[in-house]
Amino acid sequence: MVGHGVGARRGQLRVRDRAVGGGPRGHDDRAPGGAHDRTLTAKSVAPAVRSTEHAMIRTSLFVSCLLSATVAWGQLSPSAPPTTPLAIAAPNYVTQRLEIVVDRPAAETWARIGRFCDLEEWLPRDCTITSGTEGELGAVRTLAGGTIEAIVATTPMSYTYAFPVRIGVPYTMQHNTLEVRAADAGKSRIVYSFFWDNSVVPPAQREVEFAARRARLMPALQRMKAIVESGRPRP
């Protein structure tokens, strides 16, 4: 049988619970089945109440900060919708790739023509590394005439470079990649690829632009091939 006794006097709440199967009156409270006598006073309850209130305040502040951070991240996240129009309203992205086979293994080919300023031999134009380290991500080369190109990506046998934005010149987002790939029977392939927005070129002139790039740069690939296959050391 379960017995409950409640008595209150001078701010005290006295609760007396007897568990099922409890012993006789006066039995040790710590013994199994004994009575449990708990006295709660206003002085003992107040700290617990204050602790609970503080915990609730801390939780509320944490949730508020979390929501604020979530909103801020949504505004800064790359997935957030753009808030300003494109500088070029209707871009037309295109690619072009030029290739040539070299009668040397890929590692040997890249070791000979893979430096950022090796183009002095195969373009050829004067080249100076003006920032960063030759051949590494972030390297910047300046060519005769003022052309500036910066490495924005690398692999063991390739680099991709881009151009800075200039005042008054439409930004075409052009990125070029020079790469060497392995081919059959100990040979390799030099691949020069180009990505850009040609929307600023009149549609009737776009094929002319492709042909002009090919005519200008295929001789450069042929010079690279000749340099590697000749075994001529780098100057």
C-alpha cells in the first residue's frame, strides 16, 4: 500500500512518501522499500529557480545568435541569388582546343616546356615573373607589351592562367590552360585550351576569331614540339 503525507508550516513543505512494500514507521529511509522524507524550503528552492531562469536566458541568446548567423551566411553564401545585374547581360561562353603530339614521354615534355616563362622560347615574347613563384599557383608573368597573366590553377602537368580586369575593356572571363597528357607508345600530347565569353564579338565575326587564334598559336605548339624533341637545353 502507498501512503502520502503532506504538511506545511512556516514556509516549509513537508512531503512524506512511503514506497510500495515499505517497512514500519521509523524504518531507515535509505533501505529498500523505506519511507522517503524530503523537506523543501523557500531558501533551498530559490537557487534552483534562478539557475533554471539563467539556463533559459542562455538558451534564448544562443538560439538568437544562431538565427542571426544563419541569415548572415545565407546572404554571403555563393548559392545566394545575385543582387546586382551582370556586367555583360547575355554572355556567350565558348571553348577552343589546340593539340599536337610529341615523340617524348609526358614527364619529359612537361619538364621542358612547363615553366610559366618558357613561352619566351615558343611564343616567343619577353617574359618576367613579377609576383609569386615560377610555375606555382598565384605566379604572375608580365609579357613584352604589358600583357599580364596570373596562374589560377595547377596540376602536376598543367597550369591555367587568367587576365586582370582593365578599365574600359569588357571582361570576357578568359582562362587559358597549357597541359601535357600521356599518349601511346611513350609519346605525349600538348594541349592548349581556351575558355572565354565571345558575346562582345559580332556573331558574323566569331568564326574569324577562332581561325585567327588557331593561326597564331598552332606555330607555337609546333615550336614546343621541336624544342622537346631536339633535346635542346633550356637557355
